[in-house]
Amino acid sequence: MDPQTEKPKKTNTEHLIADRQEGIGVCGWILVSLSFLLVLITFPISFWACIKVVREYERAVVFRLGRILSKKAKGPGMILVLPCTDTFIKVDLRTVACKIPPQEILTRDAVTAQVDGVVHYRIHSAVSAVANVTDVHSATLLLAQTALRNILGTQSLAQLLAGREEIAHSIQATLDSATEQWGVKVARVEIKDIRIPMAMQRAMAAEAEAAQEKKAKVVAAEGEMNASKALQRASVVLSESPAGLPLRYLQTLTAVAAQNNSTIVFPLPMNMFGSLGQKRTGG
């Protein structure tokens, strides 16, 4: 078959709307005609009952004798609704922030945790939201809870704590594909809080403290090793310059005096005591 002549396939929503667009029958047209006649007879009083105002962020799905009037929702602005035969449902298209109640889950490594989150979604097809689901907001909330439990159950505690963004994107993709036929677009999913038992918190704190102590001891040992190497090099330099050691004594004395101490200890070279001892023995 030629691809250009092949007709595009309809989605489930389009099939549902097409089924509802079938003729209303002779009796239906008679009732609609009588409704128009009633409007004309009672004009202009009927004008106030038939004209409805739809806000900018709303759309109206009009039913005529139980069938959706057109494939697209009405609005914004003024719409005409016939008495007795037409009914309408307003759908809010603004983004809804829905809080997911805390869900107690069991992670892959058998740790119990309570996780809650927030789902931001909006309705992009008012007709699908009215015709395909009873309560679109309640259905989206229940589906978000189920998706949260299913996806978090496959993650370990470490992945849950470190990979919130990746998990949130995975939940968003799952919800978006499931709610497409409801006319809902999931804009964002956020994991709000993760609560774990106190015993697990203490164990994790002890593990983190032990890891920090290990790092501190390694750093201290490396510092001691570097200091000993520096002292070794300094001793070699001082041994080559006899005048360098007294200058170092004077620098040490200056550093001690800068601390405003009442007692100053002045170090003397050991060779001075050796020379004094030699003089006594020689005398």
C-alpha cells in the first residue's frame, strides 16, 4: 500500500470521540429544534440563561443530549448553551500541585523508609479528561502513589538518598505515559522528604564518623611524615652553616616574645656547655 494514501490511525481517544459524534437521531433534532424555539420565544430573557462565560484558564465541554457537541472544548469567552438539551462541564487548565502522602516502602536492600513527594501536572485536553476518566485529579494522585512505591522498591537506600533527580525523572516518565490518554501532562515530580528509622540513622552516623576519623588519622600520619622529612632537610642545612643555628634561636625567641608571656626561655647552644666543661677540666 502506498504510504501517501494510507490513512493515519486514530488513537483511543479519537475513536471514543468519533463514536460520540454519531447522529442524534430524528427525536434528538426535534428536541433541539424545540429548544431553539423556546429560546426565540423567551428572548431576551433566555439570553441570560443560554450565554455562559468561560475564563481564560478554563475550557467547557458541552454535551447535547448526552453526546459531546464537538471534538474540541469551548472557550475562552462566551458560549451558547441551549436549555433542556445542553449541559456543560468546566475544566481548569492551570497547573495543579498535588502532594503525594508519605508512602512506606521497602528498598531493595530491605530498609524501611517513608517517602513523600509533589507532582505538578496540568490538563491539556479537556475532552479526554472528561470523557475518559471519572475523576482525573484523584486518578492522577493514585497513579502517582503507585508509581512512587513501584520505582522506589527497586532502588537501594544509597541510590535513594543520592539519586533523587534520576528517580524523580523516572517517575515523571511513567506518569506521563500513563496519563496521556486522560489528557494530562505531568510537568514535574519532586521527592520531598525521605525518613528512615532512628536505629538506621544512628548506624549511618556512626559509619560516617568512623570514615571521617580514618581520613583524619591518614592525614595526620602524612603530615608527620612530611614534617620529619622537612626537619631532616633543615638539619642538613643547619649543619652546613654554623651561624644558622644561632639565627634560628633568635627567630624562636622573637616568636615566643610576640605571645606576651611573662617568662621567656632562651635556648643556648649545647657546644657552649661543652666548651665550658673543657675549660674547667683544663684549669
